[in-house]
Amino acid sequence: MLILWGDAPAVGLRGETPMKLELILDTCDHPHCPAVYLTDRGTAAVQGLAIHAAEGVVRAGPDDLLVELPVDFLRAALAKLEAAPE
């Protein structure tokens, strides 16, 4: 996990090298909106509202965080990823 506070330097929580993120899609101009990023590790990172309580089967580990994203936003992000060159 990476912590960013304004213009403060990125700090890895466990001393790891912070990953580089490339913004793929967001929905507004302030930092509290859904967003999808590509990482320099060949993965994707998503930003959404944290889910603190849910019913149903959830298989999340101690380092996992569930976030909520609008389905239409997720579809738009997937379409953008599919159209991007590899």
C-alpha cells in the first residue's frame, strides 16, 4: 500500500519501493472519486469508496481492501484498457 499526502513523498508501508501509477480513468477533479490506474508491476489499481460492512461471502485477506465502484465506471475503464496499446 502506498500513502500519498498532498505533495509529500510516497512512502511504502513495509519499506518496499513505491509503485508507479498511470491514471487510466477518473470521474472528477477532486481526489475522492473512482479512479483506475495501471501500475509499473503489470497490474491495475482502483480507487473507490471503502466497504466496511457487507453481507455475503467475502474472501478478503488481512492486507486486502474492498472498494465500491459504479458499474458504468468500471465498464468505461475496461473499454479504455482494451483500446490501449499493450
